[in-house]
Amino acid sequence: MGRFDKAPDIAEDMLRAYFCTRDWEGAAGYFCSRTDMIRMSGNVSFYDQKSMKEIFRIGIEDMPPCSITDMDLRLTREWEDSCLVTGSCCVVMDEPGTRFFQCILRITLFFVLDSEGNLKIFHQHVSVPSDPLGEEERKGRIEYEQMKDDLEEKTAQIEMIARTAAGGLKGSLDDPYYTYFYVNHELCQMLGYTYEEFMEMSGGTAVGAVYPPDLPKALNECRICFEKGPEYRAEYRIRKKDGSLLWVLDTGRKVTNARGQTIINSIITDISDMKEAYNQLKIEQERYEIVAELSDETIFEYDIREDSLQMFYPSSTPGKRHTDRFDQFGKTWEILFRIHPDDAEEVRNRGMAALQQSGAEKFDTVEYRILLEQGGFIWKRAVFRGVHDTEGKIAKIVGKVKDINEEKRILFQSQRDVLTGAYNRMYLELSIREYLKRKMDGVVGVCILVDIDYFKIINDYHGHLTGDQVLMDLVGMMYATCRCTDIISRIGGDEFVIFMKDIFDLDIVKEKLDWLLCEMKKYGAEKRISVPLTFSAGIVTAKKKRDTFSSLYRKADIALYHAKAEGRERYILYQKGMEYPQKP
């Protein structure tokens, strides 16, 4: 067993001590004497054992009893005397008899070996994840809206017909032919006949009035109904005087008249328009299927009242029928579609927002990951909107789902440095610009320009492969000490920029750079690099919204030059009025 293999178990024991057994002293015992960036509750940070223990104690007193489920912690990186554990878990806070809150936590733990060889936590970050929404997708919107409008129009026609349809009345004997003893004027008029013409056409019987191809089915429907009771219903066609066929609904009831005879009183309703509307609905549903089959998108429709989801899959979807229906969808959607735990809350929030839409209907978009049975995940994008009923209430949510895994891969490559995996300069500039637009008062952004000392000598004496490995491992060390919100970027050669958001105390930045310098020295000694492996850095704060990447970079570069001029292996904070040092 490797010396870091127990790190995930130690991490789990610490979390359960804090959240489950509420043993704050026990939880604190898993940390080394000089600890860094702890976030257990309330988004509080602290950097030493004393303040950590006090906040642990207060946090546990204020927090209700908790339990932990879905613990997933993994050893993701190892160094000579340190390692990185990452993962997630679900924390459920309980009150007596009531479970009232739960959330998914994303966890990052950096372990180091103490002087006795024991694993201790040096750095920890616990956060509630949230992914940004993608841009609203508009492709195909006109076609899709038209399709839904057609469906809604046909549905409205059916409802109107069902409420207002009038028909004819008839009475017949309970004999094999259902001989008429009464037919009203409206029935004859509906079919274009006079009374005499209708009786001649039908032979005076209900059986004679039915369009012959429909007769066997109509008689069978009546037989089945009469076996269950006195009432019946049947649908069939009648030939009108002009030669066309009219769909009718024939409903009635057997009764006994005053003479003791069994007779059947019936109503004939014209349902031709209803049949046509249903046929149009069927055609529209087939259009759903065709659109899905001819594209790479899955179309879906969620019926809120029935809590059912219908999916129309593209033909390229392996292992799927062309359509699927899922009942009780609201209770099973996370399990059914294997939504990544980090994305489930965002998907739920966007769905709830769609249920509360009012006024103008608009599309919403959410991007999320689907867990694969063989491990890993794929990215999906759902574009959807609510459909209102006649009362203005949301009745359905309709939309489409697209596989964007390749799009995400291309986006990742466009934003990242190929060698190190750090962000590239273009992404850095865009991120700083966006951050400065929305920066809150009371905090600053910090731009750190890092340059490896004597890197050319490393390349010349040890080769470019070693130099490349040094760059990659340096980025790994930067990620280990920085927060997930910080941006690490390679802007060229051996130059990197670390941009830290929302910093309220520059001592935080200095402690991280001190740690990074120490780790680099140890790394260089372990790898037997011929020169001390260190870096020089220039630091500048971004306090004003009018600051730009160019101005920040220039000031950080000036401070970096001063760090080089003063002997390297150090960092210097830019001061107002500072200029590039004079060359000797």
C-alpha cells in the first residue's frame, strides 16, 4: 500500500467527525499546525490551528445534526511528501423528525507528511458547486414554435367540438337490425336527407345506416358494451346524401317502455371535425418523430398535470426506442437520467423557473453532465420553455436536448494551454474584463505575474523535456494552493499569471506565494535540477472597474522586473509611481 492511499479515508473520517458526530476537536486533529483555507460552514476562512478550532466549535454549536451520504473522495495527485484528494458528498441537515435541507459539497484537500510521517491536512476547500448557464440556443425555434402552435390549435378545436357539438336523436327496437321507431329532423338534416330519403337509404334500421366497412366494428363495440350494462357507445361512418362520409358518435341506453318492450334511445353526434383534429394531432406527433430522427437532438414534452415525460429520440441514439414515456417523472428524474450531482441543483432550479413563467414565453437553457455506466460523463444542453393553457397556467414544458460533448471539448482546447492545461492568455483577458465589470466593493482582484528563474539554464542543461515537465508540475502546484475560482494562465514560455478574485487581505496572497516558493525548491532538489528552482513575481491589485488587463499586466511586469533586479526568488507588490528599473 502506498503511503498516500489512506488519504481519502482520513478525509472521510474528518468530515464525519465534523458533520455527523459533531466532534470539533477530533475534526481539528486531522489538520497540521499551520493550516490554510478551511471552509466548513458560513464561507469562513482561517489560517492557523487556534482560529480554526474556535470557528469549528462555534460552527458545530450553530449547526443542527447532520448525516452524510454519497461520499466520493479520491486520491487524484501525488508528490514526494504531499498529495491531493478531491471529490464530493451530500450533507443532510436533520431536525427531530424532519429532514429539511441537503446540499452537495465539492471537496478539495491537500495533505502533507509531518515530521513523524503522518498524513495531515494542510489546505482544504469545501464549496457548493454552481455551473454557469450556457447561451440561449435559438436554432430551430421558429419551426418548433409553429409545431406546438399547430398542436395547441387542434387541441382547442377538439375541446370546442366536445362542448358545442349537437346531433340527432333516434329510437330503435332491440332486435338484430335495431329497427328505427323514431328519427328526428335534425338527424336527417345533418346527413342532407329528408326523413323519407333517410329511411329509404337505411332501410329503416340502424344497421342499414352504417357505412358497410365500419359495421362489424360498430356491432362489436355495441355487443361489448351491452354485456357490461344497458349503455353503449360506438363510432362509425354514415354515407351522406352528397356521397361523402360523416363520422358519428352513437351513444344510448336500453330502457323498458310502458308496454314492457326493450327499446334503445340514442343520440347521434357529428364527430368528423374531432376525428380530423385527432388525425392532425397524430400527424403532428409523427412530425416530432421525424424531426428527431433527422436531427441529432432529442425532443421532449413534459406534461405537468400527468407528471409524465415523452421523449422522441434521434435515430443515432444507440439502444433507444424511437419514443419513450416516463411516468412519475418528477420523483425519479435525477436517477433516471443519471444527472451529475454537481449539476442536479442547477437543472432543478431552471426547471422550477420554467414552471413559474408568466406573460411572454421564452426559451431557457441549461447545460449539465450525464454520468456514464462505464465511468466518466458527457455534456448535454437542454433548451425548453413552458406552454400555457387557456387559463394562462403552465401545462407543459417542451424542448430539446443536444449532445454538446464535442463542443465542450473544442471550447476547452480553445481556452487552455496545450502543454500545461492552464488557461491561455485570451481566456485570462476575457475573465479579468468580466470580473472587473461586476466586482463588489470591499474586495480586490490580485494579478500575479510569475516568471521561473534561470529557466533557460534548465532547458540548456537538462533538455526541453525536463523543462516541459517542470512547467506542468508548477501548474499542478499552483492549482493545489489556489482556490477553484482563481485563474491560472500561461501567457508564454515560462511566464504565468495567477488572477485571484475577491481578496480582502493581501497576506493571503503572500502566504500562498511563500508556500509555492518552498514547494518549488523542494521539487527542484528532488529532481536534481542544477540550479535552484525558484520564481520571481510581480503583484498588482485591481481595485477599480476602469482597470484593464493591459494596465494590470504592465504594472505587474514592472514589479516583476524589480524582483529580478533585487536578486530573484522573491515577489514584489507594485507601488504607485514605480517604473522599470534602470539598466546598469
